[in-house]
Amino acid sequence: MSFALRDKVMLLVAVLLAAIYLFPLYWMYVTAIKTGSAMFASPPSFWPSDPQWGIYGFVWESRNVGRYLWNSLVIASGAVSLIVVLGTGCAYVLARYRNVWVDIGLFLILMLQVLPASLMITPIFVGFSQLGLLDYPRFAVILSIAAKSMPFFVVLVRATFMSVPMELEEAALVDGNSRFGAFFHIVLPLARNGILVSAILIFMQAFGEFVYSKSMIQAIEYQPASVGLNSFMGPNTNEWNNIMAYAAMYVTPILAIFVLLQRRIVSGLTSGALK
Amino acid sequence: MRKLLLSVSDGRGFDIGLVSVPLAFLFAMAGLPLIYNIVMSFQEVDMFSLGTFARPFVGFKNYITLFSLPETWPILRNTAVFVIASIAGQFTIGFALALFFWTGFPGSSWLRGLFLVSWVMPGLVVGAIWNWILSGDFGVLNYILREVGLVSGNIFWRSDPDFSLWAVVIANIWLGISFNMILLSVGLSAISQDLYEAAELDGANVVQRFFTITLPMMRSTIGAIIALGLIFTLQQFDLFAAITAGGPNNSSNVAQYWAWDMSFRQYDFAQGATISVIMIVFVMIASVVYVRSTRHEVRG
């Protein structure tokens, strides 16, 4: 078998595998534009014969998707800002030094990264209700997400800072910069891309967050899209085309970011988990 | 005062300032709740004493009550089944895909990256899609299984107690495949090609090369990935909320969902805290394994 033919066969198999893997995503988009009867047809049709594009406008209005997405956006942006402001400096210090304290700090941060949100929510909820923080439910959720995701961000950004040569910073110090100046004018600009990709990763996670929002936000006008989707799916629901349309509107912006930044996101993810 | 300011802008104080604020934040938001969780598991907590710190201590009563509940052992068993089945499925399929893409062909790295879409999707969306795919009468999975001839009648994935846990396992395997595959690919690409060339010259076939080179060289990566899989599987909550909500009759309930259910559905915060404490101990053990297996890399 020639190499060109082998490549073509492998590529074909790979495309087939990817298609099988991504079928659930396709099924979401197809179901969303089916009519009520086509949805429950047996055998199901894998291609919508009579696409109902109007369903997006209908669900957007009737389920108030705009408000839900806005709340998700507020919560995710708040959490990411807090994480970037606090986590960047922490990652920098942990990358710059090599001693037993740094090792202990890293170990603690890695341990914090693994605590499941559904187990931490009980003490956080009780503590927040005693402090009165639950009166500002979105802020309470932002704080909890920040604490949950910051360790991951620190690990990712630390890997970025490790790749910035220390000589550059030392040269800036010799030239009369203060540590403060060297950090903001030399190190941060060099690490900008890594920080940006990590922030986007954290943003996508926070945009889909569910446990904290579900538990702490009672008022429907402050709930994010994940909680809205959950209350849309009752136990005996049969409006699957509407639910899939909702899900499609929720997930498409994230998918767009992912496709645009795929290469960077993949490399960012792998460096965080194994290095 | 001037000296302190100078230290903050241009000395040791700069580093300490940068690191102490986030660590204080993390301690307040993760360390304190952890301690508070343990304290609550030894207290009597109900809706009336929720707002006060002065709650009666009851010793190990919560733990004793917990283990006398009829659903406790089935739920712990479910948790074990969920974790083992999910990791086995994710790892096997992920490893097979990683090996396939590792052979290298035009477009392989781009197509491989496409799989990670599942990782960035909100858990609730993944759960909603699978809820619909797994639907009993109209689900597309039942249709495919019937057409292939694997089953004769419809399986009621979400409402049959024999299948409800497996419904979530299937969705969780789908979700985890991509992550396993990408991390295993990183490990595979780190193996030197010289080893394979040498083995090939010595006459080792593909299977022999896999077992004598690939697997031994991947040992620490595999350890780290399985530990990570354990951590992520024990964090899985959204799929339960979206597909079965632990039902029917706790047949698909697992400890991490149960802990939340206790606190926020049955308002028994003390029991919820008790389950959390037990599960956090398990997670901690898994994470120590993970940190140990990546330690040489963490230290660089």
C-alpha cells in the first residue's frame, strides 16, 4: 500500500470516528428544528425534512433565554476577573522560586483543585447564609466559582511563567526597574497569551457551572442558563425540540470560541494537567 | 513605613504580597468550608439552627445514623460501580483513539482536537442531549440498538432501575473519552521513536512493541490519568441532575449527588455534611496518588 493511500484511508476512518463521537451534538441541532411529530417519528429521520427555524425565536421569547444567558455571562465574567487578578500574581511567585515553601503551596493548591463542588456546597451554603452573603446570590456564586477554579488557573499560568526566561527580568532589574515595574512591563506582556487562553478556559467552565448556582440562587431573575435548562427539563417533558433549541443557543457561543481557538486551548489544557 | 512600601514595590514584600492575598482568599473560601464541614458533621443542624454557630454537638451520631439508613450501602455500591465503569470505559476507548491518532496522518492533530468539544460543553447541556438520546420510546440509541439487533425491545434507560445508573455511565464515558485521549496522546508523543526502530530491527511485532515499549514507558502517565479520572468522576454531578436525578428509587444515586440531595432537597444539612466528609477523604486519597505520580513534573 502506498503512503498516500494509507493516509487517505486513515483520514477517512478518523473522520468517521469523529462523526460518531460528535453525533450527540448533531442530534441536538437536528432535533431542535424538527416539528413536534417528526421528533417522535419511528424510525427517526436523521435529516430534518421540514426545518422549523422559527423555534429559536419562540424559545428565546418564551423561556427568557436572553436573561438566563446574561446571568451566565455576569457570573462567568465576575469569576474570571477575580481569578485573573488574584491568580496571576500567585502563579508568578510559584513559578519564580524553587524552595520547600513553594512545594508546599503547590501541593495545597493541587489538593484544593480536586474538591468536588457538590460536596463543598453544603458548608459554603451554610456559611454564606450566616454571613448574609446569600442576599447577593450572584456575587456569592462568583466567589465560590473563583475559589473552585483558581487552583486550575494557577497551575496553567504557572506553566506559562516558567517559559518566560528569567534573564529578561534580571536585565530589566539591572537597568533600574523596580520589581513592580519589571513584573508589569516585562513579565506580564510576555505571558499575556498564556494568561488569556487560561482565562478563556476558566470562562467556559464558569459559563456552564451548575451546582453552586442551583443551590444558592433562588430568585429566578438571577439564575444562569444551566439552572434554566434544568428547570426546563421536567421529569415527564415531551418538548424535546424546544429543550434542544435552548441547549443549542446555550452551547453555540462556547463552541464558536472553541473552534476558533482550538489549537491553543488543547495545548493549554494538556500543559495544565500533566506538567 | 517607607521601608515597608519599598519592600512591597521592590523586594521580598512584592512576592509575599502577590502570593498571600490569593492564598488567604483560597483559605477563606475552601479551607474554612472544609473545616466547617467537619464541624457540622458532628453537630445537629436543622432549618432553625442554620443561622447560628451555637449548635448542639452530638458526637458520632450523624455517622451512626448515616450507616443505619437502608439506602447507604446501595448508594456507596453505585458510586463504586459508576467510578470503575466510567474510568474503564473512558480509558480503554480513549487509549484506543490515542493510539489510532498517534500513527500520524494529515489532519490527525486537528481532528483529535475536535474531540475536546465535549470537554468545554456545559455539563447540563451534555446531560440534556443524552437524556433525549436515551429516552425510552423515542430515543435514538434504542433505535440504533434495535436496528443492529442487539436488543429486541426498548430499554427504558432512565426509568428502569437496572439501567438508570448505566444511562449516566454511558454519558459520562462519552464526556471523559476526549480528556483521556488527549492526555494519553501527550504521553505517547513523549516516547522516543528510536526505541521503536530498535525493536523493529530486533524483529518485535506490533503487539510485542506495544507491551514491551509503549505500556512500560507510559506507566507514570497512565497512573496520573487514572487518578485524574477518579477525581473527575467523583466530581460528576451535572449528568445526574440532568438525566436521572438519582432515581428511580435511588437506583442511580451516587454519594456526591446524594450529599447535595440531603442538604438541598431534604434540608438535612448535618447528614449532607457527613456524606461530604466521607467522600472528601476518598477524593483526597486519589489526589495524593495523582500529585505523587506527577511530582517529578511539577518540580520540573
